[in-house]
Amino acid sequence: MYLSRDIPRLRSALLEHRGNITHAAISLGITKPYAMTLVKNLDLSAWARSLRAESGMPRTGRPKNS
């Protein structure tokens, strides 16, 4: 993945997988740590969290960073 194309591809994968970063990373062929870094750096954490909540998926257990 290239940073200039990361945002739309990552957002699309997160939508497809209802905010699950691990599954989104697998579908994109990237590592979970890289996906987590992208989500944080691209300020998508709250959005991904809201996708999980809307779909009824449980919290990951990690503390929320405000």
C-alpha cells in the first residue's frame, strides 16, 4: 500500500469488515500492526470504533484514546 492510496482503501476495508482492523488488514494483504498504525495516523480510530458499535460487535478491550 502507498500512503496516497491508503485512506480510501483502508476505509473501504473497514466498512466491509464493520470496523474490525484485523480482518481489514488481512483483506488488504498488510500486517495488523501496519493497519493499526495507519488507523491511528489517519485519525480513523473513533470511526472504526463506531462501526464496531453500530454493528453490535463487542469492544476490543483496549482503552479509548481521546
